[in-house]
Amino acid sequence: MTIEEAMELIHGVEWRGSRPGLTRVRELLHRLGDPQDGLQFVHIAGTNGKGSTAAMLASILRAAGYTTGLFTSPYLERFAERMQVNGAPVPDAEFAAVCQTLQPCIAAMDDPPTEFELVTAAAMLWFRRRGCDVVVLEVGLGGRLDATNVIAAPACAVITNIGLDHTEILGDTLAQIAREKAGILKPGTCAVSYPQAPEVRSVLREICAQRGIPLTEADASAIVSLTDSVDGQTFTYRGTEYALPLLGAHQLRNAAVALETVAALRARGWRIPDAAVHAGLAQVRWPARFELLRRAPWFVLDGGHNPQCAQTVADNLARYFPGRRITLLVGVLADKDYPAMFAALDGQAAAYIAATPLSPRALPAAELGEYLKRFGKPVAVCADPAQAAELALAHAAPEDVICAVGSLYMAGAIRTYLRRENDENSGH
């Protein structure tokens, strides 16, 4: 099977849509020989910060000498980013071989799996073939009925920051959403949580008590920021100093969650030296999360796509670029709470450029442009995210800031365009 045939299989029209439940993915994995049963996991659910926390933990575990798998979604530029071992995406030939093994198993099923279930099963098989010591596994959506929840009790279950997103599926209160996310908490694991809102905290404590799961909550008051600039930050947590290249105060809280997870794993016998923890945090890379892509003009990319993320981006713009003229390059999916997002962001915007994210669920740029006119600032409309980036750069002074925000489905096109533009300017 070629990589093109493998991608055709994964994106096949018959797998479209999301249908909650674990029966299909269980059956598919069983037909594959249950590869997940031979693996150890750190399972991560939450609304915001899942990917960043997963990237930090994978970086630390890798620095500790473990063969470390990382499963995340969505991808930015290449599908292969979704599954990595020791920081390297799945090679085309290996992914094609995995899909070739999947094909007859899918064909034998009466109730065909969804695309996400296929990708999850493919990842489990590849991680097993690669002999991973541990897999950092990010939940796709929710927790309880997510395909990743097919695993047995993980080495540690992590709940990152919980906010309102996917309310039509997960519920419209923080407590309801917390119950769905807490579906990954299984007897026999240990749990680590972000410093949550009180109603979330009480749900997590209740469920952990019921299931006999020890719960550690990261302590926001134990974080002390030492230095903070566009080049990264240094901080102490519980008195120990660390360096982190990711920007924003929220990343210090995500780092505290990662550090508490390390402590929980150590208590269960995992060998993770202090030097690996420091190196893992200092070396972590996680694109499209307040990522600085260029200077003069400054260009920041953030995949934030809900009101909580938007507020974080607004705070970061005020923190790192006070007093500068900021153009927001924005695109959103139609099912997101974008009025609340722009209520948070507009205080930082001098002008808007609307683009259409690369997703069938995207809100068309023209429609978004019409909506943005209510803020009384200049609005330009570009169908294509890369075109929007080109327009933003053409009109920006060297000291200005361009911030692309609103959807991870814009991030890949923008990163690709800026890298090409950078290569052309440097004569590569």
C-alpha cells in the first residue's frame, strides 16, 4: 500500500462523522490483536492546554530515556504529526504498512468505524510495533466516549483546564463537561488536575473518591514567574527553577500540571531524573500556541478557538506587545462561540483580516467580515489563510504585530506560507 492509498483509506467518505461509543474501536483493536494492551499510557483530557501539556510530558519522558509515543490532534501541516515517536512523525512507509494491516479488519466489520477511531487504532498498532515504553495520549473530544478511552487504566490520567467548548455534545455547564472529561479516570490509575474552577474541582474530587483514585491538583500559588519575554520564560514551581520556551502565564500552569504528573509517575516507580525534567521543559516545542513566527513585523500564530483561549491570547498580546498596533488575522469554525471570542480579543485589535479556515465546518470569510464590522475597525476579507498572511505583511510597519487566531485549521497554511516567504527572503 502506498501512502496515498493509506490516506485515501483513512479519509474514506464511509467513515465520516462522529458517533460516540467504544464498541467499534474495541472491535477493530481486537481484530488487530489488541495492541493497546501491551502499552503504558499517560492519558490527557481537558478543554484547553491538552496539547501543550502532552508535548511537555513527552519531551520530559523522552529526555528520561523512554521510547515515547505522542498522539495528538488535529495536525497543522502534515497528517503524520498526529502520531510521533521520540519527536519524529510516523514515516510514510510505516503508516502505509499499518493501514494495510487495518484494511481487512475494517472490511470484516458490520458497523464501520469513524475516521478518528481508525486513526486511533492505527496509532496504537504503530506505537506497539515501535516498542514504545510509554505513550502520551491526548483525548480527541470529551473523554468518556472518546475512542482513546478504549485503553485500560493508564499510568496516570491528566485533566487540563476545563472550559465551555463542544457544548452541544458535552453539556453546557462546566460540571457536565467535567463529568464527560472525567470518564478517563479509571480505578487503578492516579490523577493529576490543572487548578480548576470550583465546580470542576468538586466533580473531579467526587469521582476520584468514588473510584479510589489518588488525585493531585497543581497549585497555581506555588508558581513564581522569574523572567518573561518573547524568547521564553523562567519560573519556579514549589521552589525549583525551570526554563520554558512556550509563552504566556497559562503555560506556567500547564507546566505545573506536567511537573505534578512527573511526581505521580515517580511515585509509581518510573525513573525520571531531575535533569530530564529540566531538559524536557527547556526543549519542548509546540507550534501554533502563541508561537512567534517572525519579527519586524512581529507575527504570532495561535490556534485558540474558544472564548477561554481568546482571552489568553488577548492577555498575551497585552503582556508581550504593549502599545503596538495589532492586526488580527482571524478565521473561525461556524459552530464555535465566536461572539464571545471577539468580545475578548477586540480590545487588542486595530484592524481585522478575515479568512476561511481549511475545514468543511468553517464560517466563510465574507460572513465573518460582515460580523466584524460591528467593532468599527478596518476589516479586510481573504478567502485563503495564506493570502490573508500575505496581505497582513504587505500592510504592516516593522514595529507592528500581526496575530493569527481563531482556528487550528488556519495554522498549517499560515506556517507553510511564512516558512516559504522566509526561505525566499533568505535566498534558500
